[in-house]
Amino acid sequence: MITLRKAEERGHAEHGWLNSRHTFSFGDYYDPKHMGFRALRVINEDRVAPGKGFPTHSHRDMEILTYVLEGALEHKDSLANGSVMRPGDIQRMTAGTGVGHSEFNGSPSEPVHFLQIWILPEQRNLPAGYEQKHFSEAELRGGLRVLASRTGEEGAVVVHQDVRLLAGKLGVGEIARYELAPTRHAFLHVARGELQVNGLDLRAGDALQVSEESELQLSRARDAEVLLFDLS
């Protein structure tokens, strides 16, 4: 069973410096039909204006993944971590017992475009933690690459839940297939571009909720970038 969620059906928040689209209920956007999927709780597509950002704020008991699409995002946290994330970077922050962080666009002229993802951890009160990895254009091109998983296979960041996050970039003529094991579920988010998945036409911002399917076939892509979650 595959359920399509169109980009324009998402929640929307416009704050001048921040333009945000919410796949699931978040902040002032509430829809009881879209509270998350399996352990996946938040996918926010954020665009932050030059010189603006989120001041220090706190989280608990959540696995927070950040994936930058365009621009650069500066991160600082209460664990004394600091970094600048750019396209190809994936960051995992385990909020656990509590962590504060800020996210800022340091560019005076260019916006930053990124996805922030929240995943419910497999247990509460984990030690707070942080990890960041970079995946090259060549690693992401032409297929699906594991960016985050419970085991950290293939150089992925470790997330404390039975989930795998994969990403890939597909162009004209490129096809990717992903087999889903029995009892597994998937959530696919199109970050940009266009493609077909199991015959469904998708564009940037569209998403698929998948259960009781054995395979996903990604084809007919045009400058597509996708994120695929394999969930228990």
C-alpha cells in the first residue's frame, strides 16, 4: 500500500526570516491525520534568510537529523560542538537527557535550505550526543546511500532507533531500486527535482508512505534528490 502526500498539503509557517514546510504536525500546524509515521516524527523543510537563524533552544528524548540542500548552516550546542554544515553533510544530535543548540545562517547574501528530521529514540534518557559525516557527490549520485542507521554501516551516522535513512541523487536515465523486507515500512521524501516511484509521478516536496510493499523502483528522474526511510 502506497499513500501519496502532495507538497502543497503540508503545513506552512512564514516568519519573514524563516519559510518552513511541515510534513507532520509541528508548532502551530496540527493535523491529527499527520502526526508522524512509525518512529518518524518530523520532517521540516526550512529556508533561512541570510544572517538569520534559530537562537539557542533545548530538546530532550529525540534523535535529530539535519541534511543541508543548499547554502551553509552553522551549528553550536551545549556539548561544546560547533560545525558548519553544507550539502552532502548529515548531522545526528541525540537530545536524550537534554541538549541546547543554535542554528544560524552566517552568509550575508545567500539563504540556506535544509531538512530537519526528528526520530523517536528506542529509549528515553539516552546520553546526549552528536555526530556529523560528509558524503560526496559521487557517493550520492546514481543510487541510494545509507546516511544514518542503528548500526552505522557503510560510514553512516548512528541513530538510536531501528531505522535506516538513505539518500540519493538521480538524473535522466538513472534508476534505483530498494527492496523492503517483510514487516518493514518506508517513507520517501522528494527533496528536489522530479521522478517516478512505482509509477507515481512525484515532484519536490511530495512524499510516499509505504507499507506491505516488497520493492520501490525510482525512475524517470530529472535532477531528483530523495530521502528514503526504512522503518520497523
